[in-house]
Amino acid sequence: MRLPDDLVPYKRTPDFTETSAPAGLLRAHATKDGVWALIHVLEGRLAYRITDPRRPAGEQVLTPEGEPGVVEPTVLHEVEPLGAVRFYVEFHHREGEARPAGSPHAQV
């Protein structure tokens, strides 16, 4: 999966590791409506799972050599460090739309 062409980045998390990743990322959560994200792995391996009942269940192991994980708006997902890892999340929205206020994550 790829991001739609008309999206632009607007926010980036700090780098996370296997010990600093927020607990909310490690359990099912979703971005807000209109918010897409890319999960970039800088070192190590990170499991990215789609857990949303509206999508086929799936797991992808993200690595620095591979493509980033693509997060669709409102789709439940989670990540799991597979050993030592360093990663960040980059949030995107449609060009010309107002940036989503507050956290790009929806309450789950």
C-alpha cells in the first residue's frame, strides 16, 4: 500500500526504541479521520499489525531496508519491537486541508 499522492507530512514523532515506545503504540489504536502515517524503521525490526475488523488481518515486518509501514486513517493497528529497534512515525494529511488539531491518534 502507498500513501495517496495528494498527502503532505505535517508532524513527526521523536525516535522511539524498544524501551521508549509509548504503550499506546503497542496495542490496537488508530489515527484520526483524515490522518495517514508512515512508520519508518531506522534500526532493527518492528512488527506492524493491522487489527481492524474492516480490513484483512495482516502483519508486516518493517526494517530499514524495506518500505515504511502505511497507516490508513481510523484503521486499528499496533506495533511490536522484535528486539532492539529505533523508529519514528510521520503523519500526513491532504494538502490544503487544515491540520488535525491535537494528537493525530484517535481514542481507542
